[in-house]
Amino acid sequence: MSVSQNAVMHKRPIPSSGEMLPVVGLGTWQSFDIGDDPAAFEQRKQVLQILFEAGGIVVDSSPMYGRSEDAAGRALAVLDARARAFVATKVWTSGEREGIAQMQQSAKLMRAPVIDLMQIHNLVDWRTHIKTLRAWKEQGQFRYIGITHYTNAALDDLAAVLRAEPLDFVQFAYSIDVREAEKTLLPLAYDKGVATLINKPFGTGGLFRAAKGRALPPVAAETGAASWAQFFLKFILGHRAVTCVIPATGNPVHARDNFAAGQGLIPDEAQRARMLAAWQAA
């Protein structure tokens, strides 16, 4: 199954506003840190075009990702697509003044005077930055605010912040083989009405290594998954607390495959259980 311009990507509400968000977006970690390579830039521009054609809009980046913010911002500008995109980035530094300067630079690099979602990356100095995020949201410079991490060791810390602070989004790692977030964080986000962005959906590539040479199990056909990438992404999307998953890629072929996971059938809990059992059986 490939991306179809006639197919519709599923959407889920951002609980704090009710705004509907397409369920598969684009991460830019490593994949958009391309420097000044014209050929690489053309590929990334094509990836963004495929995202929009598939019905997706979320583009997530960070100052931590080298020059990814600039590449994404330039591509959005060339495509005249800023108005179509849901631009998410992060603050990743310590200190109020340093955080303000970094966020101003991110807005400049991503050609986004108003950033749709500003997140505190890996909870770095979050108590300082949360004050700025709240003030800038009230002023209209951010539409939504949130927190992120990528390690299982930080899941309890993310949960503690969600319990203490009203936030719009939380971003963390979750995949078919790394399911610790199911224990506390995903249910907590659902109960508190916090949207979730899922990073590392492929376990930094480990899932593909494990799947190499294996045929898709019969349950894949029930969900319309035509590849292992779609199988892994659809498993994630079957969880009711997941708002959007953001696989990173700079490869147009992989992008088409990934974004197709948000179209067609989404597994229910019974199908997810069979998907997990099939994956663990081999």
C-alpha cells in the first residue's frame, strides 16, 4: 500500500482544543540535518510534499537536531506550505535568557513567527522554560506547549510533570517492542486530556533488523498493513491515547510507506493483541 491522494488520513483531536490532527507526521532527527547539499534538500522537500499529499501536517524538529530546523523551514518556504504545516519544535538549553534566544532562533529558522507547538526537550530546565512557554502562548507566539523525552527512564518524570502542570502535548518513545509507556504515561495522558506525539516508533531501526527476511503475519492484512513499517506504525496508532506518531525520514520511498499507515484501517485492541503475539512468536 502506498500513499494515495484519494485516501484520507485519520485524524484525532487535540484534547485541549478539539482541533483535529492527522495521525502520522514527520520527525526530522538526523534525517533533515543535511547542511547545504542541494540534492539532499530536494529529497527532503519531496518528503514534505508527500506528507501533505498523504493528508499529514505535523513537522517536528529541535535545535538538538543540528541544522534540521533550517532544512525543514527552507523546504516549507520553497513549497509555500507553512500555512499547511503544523510546526513543532523544542527548547533545549538551560536558563531563561538562553531559552528565549534559542526559541527566537527556532522561529526564524523554521520561518514560523507563530509556532504551533513548542516543547521542552528532554525536560531540560523545564521549571524555568515553562514560565516562558505559558507567557508566549498567552501572547499568541505558540499555539500549544508541551514536554518531551526519548528514554524509558524519563517516563516517570514526564508523568510527574503532567500531574503537576496543565500541558497540551507530551512526546515520548513507544513501539511494539518498547511498551513501557503503556503502564502509566499513555493512560495518564488520556485521562488528563493531553495529546501525545510518539517518537522512536521503530526502535531506532532495531525493529527492521529483527523483521528482515520475515513475512508479514496474517493479522497484518486485517489492518491493511502492506509493509513492516506500516505494521509497526498501525500497532501504535491502535492505542486510543496516541494522537500522532512522527517517524523520521529523509527518504521519499520510506515517507510514502510511513504516511500510508495513517490511511485505511486502524487496529482495535483485539487486533493489536494479535499483532503483538505474532511479532513475539518468531
